[in-house]
Amino acid sequence: MTVRRAAAQIENSLDLLLTLLYAPGSTGCRIEPVCGITRLQKLIFLLWKEGFCQDVPNLYNFKACDFGPRMDDLFDDLAFAEEIGLLSVTEVPSGNKYEGADEDAFVRTFDLPVAGNVGKHKYMLTNIGNDPGGEFFEGLMQADRKAVVRVKCRFNLMPFWVLVRYVYRKYPAFACNAVLQV
């Protein structure tokens, strides 16, 4: 006799973070990492704004900040998940503080100053984090799984400046305090 466990339900932002990090992206591989805290914030924001998990109470507390929408609770979730071994955060080189994307084209388009060289963080589930991430992801209704995959495929590897421009233009209320006005 096979005993099936009930699907895990997304109840908070940590659950969503694990789900997002488990989901396949444009590479087609599950557990595709996300590079850069600003990108991670934008992916979670876009999951919310483009039709996913809107019925989970108190899941999001986005506010307009320097680089558009920001959820401060994410920093607590990341620290907690790393501390208990669910995810790893590693430093990776970056061409600039805006994730080494197509900066020249963006700078020309919007007449912006060039940023200096720094690293960025890569967020990835650990072997321990794969199990709960997979339970949350697989426990979603098919339409919700497709929404997560669609957002991750479209935006995770998108050039950083294109992602920022997309979010600013589509959701201008969250770009009102941004240091980059696009």
C-alpha cells in the first residue's frame, strides 16, 4: 500500500522563496540559481503582480525603494534559510554593481553614469533545501506551477537592465523612489 503525503501549501514568503529557487528556469533545469538580490526581489515581485499567490495573506509587503519594489522580509528569510542549511549564498564576480548586464546599451538609452565593479550573490537551494522546495513546487496547482516557471524562465536570465526597465515601466508606482528613473 502506498501512502501519499498531502501537498505542501505555500503559507509565507519563505515557502515562496524555496518554491522559486526549486522551479526550473530557461535552462530547463530545476534548482536554477538566481544571481543578485535585486533580481531575486524582482522575481518575487513579478510572481505576485503577474498572478501567483495573491490569495496568501500577508505574503508580500513590497515598497518602492532605490531599485524599485523591495520586500525587506526577504533578507530575514534568506538569512534564516541559509542558517538552517536550506540554501547557499555564494559571492560571484560581476561586471558592475548592477549584475554585469548590458550596461552600455542601458546607459546610452537612459544617459546614466557607469557603476563600479563589485560582486553579487548567487542564491541556490542546497540538497537539504531541495526536498521542501520540491514539495512546495510540486504541491502547486498546475496553473500556479506554470506561472512560477513562466516568470523564472522569462526574467531570471534576462539582462539586468532590461528587467529593471520592464518592472519600472509596467509598475511605475513601485519605481517612484528609484534612483534610476527609466
